[in-house]
Amino acid sequence: MTLPAFELLQPESLDEALKLLGETPEAVPIAGGTCLLVDLRERKTSADVLLDLSRIEALRRIEIVGDELLIGATVTIAEILDDPSVAAYAGVLREACKTFAAPLIRNRATIGGNLAHASPAADTAPPLLLLDAMVEIQADGRKRVAPLHRFFAGPCDTTLKPAHLLTAVRIPIPEGAPRWTYQKIRLRKADAISVVSAAALAAPSKDGPPEVRIALGAVAPTPIRAWDAEETLKGGKLTPEAITVAAKVAAEEARPIDDLRGSAEYRRREIEVLVRRCLSGLMSSNGGEADGA
Amino acid sequence: MEPRAVTLRVNGRTHDVALAPNATLLEALRDLGYTDVKSGCEKGDCGACAVLLDGAAVNSCLVLAWQAEGAEIVTNSGLGTIERPHPIQEAFADTGAVQCGFCTSGMIIATKELLDRNPDPTEDEIREALSGNLCRCTGYGQIVEAVRLAATRLRDLGSSPSSSRGDDTPREAGHEVDPADRLRAVGDETEAGGDS
């Protein structure tokens, strides 16, 4: 089936893109096209006008700005995997990107596209939620920054307003060297969407035990932080008992559904298992594990 | 939805073509006669349509033709010919990695990017690199063997001072190059001495 008809705007600069978006608020941004073109072809979505971001150099950069690691919206997953700053300051994001689809897709798919598409299973989301990442959003003449967890509104839905563009992800550079762990269950060992993913991070604090954060993918209408589970760990040590409690609470606060990759019941059990593994792993070394089921 | 004139650089050759905004790179390439680029699933799952876009292997079904303007596009037929195959192509033939052949162009393109980045991959790295390329005939064993053989041969070529590294970069960037001329140079050990 061929693609439906659409106009394609190809701005050369961010200013031009924001101007065009102001004039044509219904325009749908496209970069790698790895989701959008498939959805258009299958008539799952429609667009009369596409705004191609791929010529805008300013959106395709990874840089350290002050105490933040800034990843432009059209940086590809492959570029994230190759970048030394990401490896140094956002290792958990890199780990998740290793399991992102397949190399042919990673060479096109972008971090902005992955977030703006807002799949509950978006692979870059749990690590970014864990890192307290912010999204940078621009509209003609204005720039604002918001926490990533407020960007997601529901399955494939965001709080992005018309004529507003997601331009970058900003990750606060962590103090010290936080430990992190990542787990993803998928139906095959490569090129597979997650059934459940979980990630945990222990941010060192000067006085007292580290702050433990937990994020989950594919178990709720959006990727989520497991705030209730984190609360149970506040100020305490990561004992086996504390881990068991936190894992149970994480499973309770998730809202998984039945779909072709797994049942809600299966997912709820797996959340508990993965969170337990992630938290136990925080006591040893950094690392990730992606299972075939 | 007006077509516009788009300049595509494919296998070192320049094409000026009128293309609608919803034309994919896959459709444009096949219309231009690059039928070595296969149309499989058209949703990024199978890898049969893989080409190199500025050195990176991508599914051409998921690239709009307008987006590919200005990029250096290389297809399997740009790497070598039957008379003068690229070492990767030769390795696929020698190991029996080709059965129906439909996935082969894409497999070879994915292999090219892998070996450019990693000349000595492990079996796991090979399987990972080819995980977006589906083969429904061979069971992948011979394909992995082909990649390993190609890697060995390219390393041997690379360590020999008078030989080619199987470089796919067109040697006369900026000029129109007849693909036939360029292909004669590929794999020609006496001619392709150093880096281009």
C-alpha cells in the first residue's frame, strides 16, 4: 500500500520550522519516520502536512550545557549509543537503546520521535524518567522546559500543544556516580517491543542513604515512575525485605493491560520480579539484562 | 501535493527526478532501476530494502525520497558486480548464504555497515547487526558464516599494502560517475590502492 498524499515542508533552520508550525499548526513533525510512516501507510493516523525536521542541524546535537546533558530531538538512537557523554552521564539510557528495535531502525529513529509518539513501551522513556529528564518545548518565540513525566498524557498522547515542538531532552548531570540497573522482557532476543521493562537508579546523597528511583515501561497508559514504591524505600537501606515490599508496591501501582504481547496478570507478576532484580542489582554493579521470554 | 525535482546520488551517480512528497526512497530507487533494492514488508520489519544512507544502513521504505536529497546512497549493486564482486558479496556466494536471494541485498548492506564499524565481530555481534533483516529460507547459519568469512577476507585485504579495503565511497565525489566505471574499480586490488 502506498503512503497517503501529504504536503512535506522541509525547513532548514529551527526558526523556520517554528514559523511554519505557527502558520500550519496541524503539521505533523517527522524525523526518522520509523513509526509515523508505518502508521500513515496503514491508515492508523492521518496527516495533510508533514514537517520534516531532518535538515535542522540545531536539533541533531548532543552537548553539555551547564549542569545538563542536552540531547536534541532528532538525535538518532544509534548516535546515542555512540556518544561518550551519554555513556558517562546516562548509562541507563544507553543500556535501553541497545535493546531498541534493530540497527536499521536505530539509524533512523530519534529520541524526540520516540517520546512524542508516546507509546507506553517507548524504550527511551523509563531511563529518562529515572534520570529526572526534562523536555524542552519551543513555540514561535518561546521556549519552556517541563518534567518528562508531565509530557505523557496517555497511550500515544502527549500534552504537547498545537504549533509546539519538542526540541530537546535535558538530563541533569548526576552528582557522583549513580548505580543503575535495567531489565526488559521481550518475546524474542532482538528487534522486539518490550512486554515489561523496569529500571532503577540509586543517586548518592551526601548525608544518609542514596535516593532510589524506579521507572517502568509498558505497564500503564504511559511510561511511569513507581512513586509509591520509591516512597517505601525513602531513608532506609536496600535490605531484601525492603526490596520485596517495594517490588510488590510497584506491581500494585502499575496499570497493565492485556495485549498481544502479554496479559495484564502476567505483566503484574513480571513487574514484581523485574523490580526485585533491578533493586537487588543496585547493590552490585551497573548493568542491564534483556530477556527473551 | 506537487512533485518536485529531487537530486539523488546513488552508487556514485547523480539522478534528477520528479518525485511526489509521499514517494519513499524505496519507490524512487526501484523506479530508477535499482531493483536490487527489494520491496518486502514496507514497514521496517524485514530489511529487504536496506541501503546505505551516508554510510548508515537504513530501511529505504521508511525514508521519504525528499529526505534523501544530498545524501550518498549506496545499494548492493553499488558495492560490486558479478564480474567484480565485493568481498562481502563473494563471501555470501561462497558460503551458500543465498537461497531465494530476496533478503540478500539487505543482508549485504547491513553487513557492510557492521564491518565498516567493527572489522572483527563476534557471532553475537553479527546476529545483533542482522537482527533487522529477515531471511525465510536459510535459517541464518550460513549468513552468519558469510559475514565471518567476509570479515576475515576484508581484514586480510586491509593488512596487505597493495590492496583495497572494499571502500564504497565513490572516488570522484561531486562528479557524475558512470556506475560501470566505478564498479570496475571495486575489488580491483592493483587499482584501488589507498584511501579515496
